[in-house]
Amino acid sequence: MQNTLTFKIVTPEGVTFEDTVHNVTVPTQSGEVGIYANHAPLISLVVPGELVIKKTDETIYLSVAHGVLEVRKGNKVIIIADQADHATEIDVEGARKAIERAEGGLEKGGLTTAEVETFEKILEAEEAKIKVAENHYQREK
């Protein structure tokens, strides 16, 4: 029985991560989901938060935004997300500026429901980036 997963993260910019891993922990709408080898097939909505990838000799932390998680037979796992950033590459100051812009947009008022939802998604994703960066690397660009 295989004890590893083939794991891939795809964003609009391309493939953010692709490798064989031991397990992954994904923030989903239902809570954190731990995916190990031989996991049952699953489709779930990904929410902004910390994604943890464990390899045999390394743990990798990413910030992930909204997306979809699919666990397939054959130990294949894919996440398609709006954004996924390695903790070591997160621009904390840039995330703070994006939060300020989104909050300013929300304060204007007169927004459509779709516009409010867009600003709220930006806030969630940028706040997740800051949390991941501060928890693991505290790196400011």
C-alpha cells in the first residue's frame, strides 16, 4: 500500500506546488481536513487559511485563498485556488496595504452584493497571508 500522495496546487498564475508528499492539512469550509495516503475521494471548498504540507524531511507552510480541493483515487490530491503563497514569499506589507484598500472600498457604501463579497474575500485572503507569515517567518518586504 502506497504511503504518499501526489499533491498539486494550481492558481491562475500556474502551478504553485507539485510534489510527492506524506500528508497535507487543508483549511476547508467544514474545518481543517488532514489528507493521508488512501484517503477516500473527496471534493470540498477551500477557505483562506494555512495549508500545511508534510514531506518525509520537511514541513512546508502556505497561505491559501478560496478554492476547491479534490482527492482522487490513486492518492492524487489537487487544489485549485485563487491564490497560494509560500510562507517564505509572503509580502506582509503588501498584504496590509491590500487590506486597507479593501476596507476603504467597503466604507464607501452603495456597493452591490457582489462587490461586498469581493472585498470580503480579499480581506480573508490577505489576513490569512499575514497570519501564516507571522506564525512561521515574520518576514516583511
